[in-house]
Amino acid sequence: MTADAPTILATCGGFVDGAWADTAYGPLLRFAIELAGVTGRAPRVAHVNTAGGDPRFVEGAELEAAHAAGAEASHVRLFPHPNHERLAEHLLTRDVIWVSGGSVVNLLALWRAHGLDDVMRRAREAGVVVAGGSAGGLCWHRGGTTTSFGPTPTAIADGLGLLPGSFSPHHDSQPARRDVFRDAIRSGALPPGHGVDEGAGLLYRGAELAEVVADRPDATAWAVDADGSERRLHARLLP
């Protein structure tokens, strides 16, 4: 755990299709590992799939992807109960915590029920890079847009609040989210924030946005101001 400042990478991506295997660590997930600055050993990555209901069938592919990337991977499950007797100890000894997508509403409810929200705060302050895609990018913010209640996007404003603004994933691929996000910010239901395209990510050092990164040339993030107006941000293309 060697991040030199509290670090969050909030993205709309992570895994990609593998060449030989089904799944591989994509540039955004590899960047999260790079941010941890691990030397002399394999980086330790904890995968948290709460938002998807802790599906066991994805774990094998994720472990294979981690092995191919030279990482030591583990999984944190809350169904039917936590799979680590010392859950906080496990997460606090990881270099990266990667949270995958799904229902952010269910994720937040379960994390709070098990005290995992507090563990995530402690991990970030201890130097663990906390990161994720979609719901795993939204959860660190004060709120954002979700389809947790059905296919029509809605705004929620009860995120963990580790980051002061709001977050809307799938900004380019799901146009309905874009409208809901801008309306919610304009009305004051959400604070100003960022819409994030597929394949883009926001790097935060402390509470400050340090950089926008992307795994494809046309992906970026959009700053949405209090009046609902959008500004396209420059994104650095990851190798």
C-alpha cells in the first residue's frame, strides 16, 4: 500500500476481452495497479462484486486475468455472509480494491449493513488505491445516476461521499442518463460532477480531480456545472 496520497480511480471500465483467456485486466485496471507503486512483489488486488450479487461464476475469469497481469487477486463476498473472518484486515493489506458494476443501491445498503463503508474509508486513508467501474466508480461520490430501480435512469444522492461531487457512468452509451444527470444537478438534487464515457476514468488525489484518463481515443469525461451545462475535459490516453 504505497499510494502517496488518498487515491480514488472512478471509471466506466476495467476488464476487457482477453486474447487467450475470456477476460483480461484492461488499461484502467492496470493503471490502478500502477498507482499503488508496488515494487519487489506481486501487487495485491481485491475484487469486490457486491453490486452484481457476488456471482461466483465470474471469479475464475478474474483470477485468471489477475495471474496474466502478474497480480495476486482475492475476492470479497458478502453473500451469504462475509467470506473473510477479518474483513477489514484483509482489505487494509491490499494494494488495490477494485469494485465492479451492477446495482449501486444494493451495494451501498450491503456495505453499510456490514460496516464495509467504513472499511473503505479507512483503506483509502491508509494508502490503498480504491477504484472501480460504473457502480464501482459512482459509490465513492455523493451521488449520481443509476438503473438500480429499473431500466429508466434515476438520480441518487446517498453515496459514500469520499468525493464531493456526483458521477454519471455510461455517459455516451446511455443518453437517458445524460439528461437525468443534468436535470438533477440543475435542480440541486445532485451537486455538480462528471459524466464519464465508456472507457474513461477520473483520478482523484484526496478530493481533487488530478487527471482524466481513457483506454480509447474518443473516450473522455464531461464536467457538468450547477446550471446543467457540460464541458468536455481532456483525457490522457493510457498505453
